[in-house]
Amino acid sequence: MFYIAPSILSADFSRLAEAVSLAEKGQADMVHLDVMDGHFVPPITFGHQLVSALREKTRLPLNVHLMVENPGRMIPLFLEAGADWLSFHLEASRHIHRDLNLIKEAGCRAGLALNPATPIELLSEVLDDLDFVLIMTVNPGWGGQKFIPATRNKIQRLSRLIAEKELPTLIAVDGGVKIDNLASLFEIGMNIAICGSSVYEAADPVAIIQKMKQIAEEFNRKHSGHIKSE
């Protein structure tokens, strides 16, 4: 499946409920929320209280990305707040299996995030346990950065590995995902397009989300067998 996930990191922080509403109007599949603690990455964004508040404003799944040190102590807070998909960084956790189990036992989708320079080979002992892998295609911490070209090969290699192991694991991509590279990223293995500045800095965010959603739906039909592969 192919999904569109607008990231409110690039939205106006004084109007985040409205940003979520725009995602709904554009028929996005989920909303992406980047939680930053000022330690694992320099910026500080928001905490579980905001996730809880937005949970009351939308029926869309909330995909929460923890860019934090010691994620195990924060995971329960975000699960209780209403996260539906929850990922943390492989580089930040000392007890990856334990932290993944905390998420899965709550009935949520569990993922691991990798920084651009972190090799996918480090996933070898946990890939079977993941619902999704979040590939950072920019260095984490700030929205609006340019896509790092070398990460395309990383996405392709991870996609091949998942296929070889016949796993249902999805690949999310965060950083520099835009209309003009969306289809090519779906082609090489991306399942979840996390789109921040390309959506919320546009003149018409709803129209951009709708265009992205149309591209995703074309790939969904193609991979459902309704459209023959070329």
C-alpha cells in the first residue's frame, strides 16, 4: 500500500489543529508528528499533550516519530496520548526489542527510524519485528531540507531486503519528499510519503495533498493488479 502523511512540523505551530484539518480535507492517510527533545536533535517541538489534543480533533491515524534520547521512557506517554503509529531512532535506544514490544503490546504499529548515514544492515536482528522503517533522507531536526541523493540507494536496498525476506514491513521516507519526486520514490520502494514543507508552505496545501493522494492511488491500483505493470 502507498500512503500520504503530511508532517505538521512545517505547519504554523499556532494553528496545528487547522493543519490537521487541511490534511483531512486533502484526504491524507495519516498525520505525521515529529517529537524533538533538544538532545537527540537540537530543536524542541512538542510533547504528548499536543498528541492528546490533536487526537480529539481528528479521526486520521497519528504517526508519531520520536527524535528523542531514551525513547523507552517516553513511549508509554505517547501511546496513552493516542498515537497509532510510533517510531523511534535505532541510534537512540539501548533496548530496541523492549521498546518495540511496548508499542506492539498496545496494539500500535511499531517502527524504527534511521538517520541518513545509518546503514540498513543494523536492522538485521529486528527487521522481522517491524511494521515499518522510517528512512530519514535529510539530517533530522529541521524541516525544509534538501533530499540527500545517496539515500535513494538505501531505500532500494531496504526494499529488496524486505522482498527477499517476504515481510509485510513498510518503508516510510521523511525529508525532501515533493510532488516532483513522489512517483520515483514509490517506484523504488517507499510506501509512506512524509511531506512537510512541500505541503504546508504551498499556497494551497489541500490541493497539493490531493495531487499526492492521486499519485498514491495510482500506485495502489497498479500493485493491486488493476493496472498491468509495464
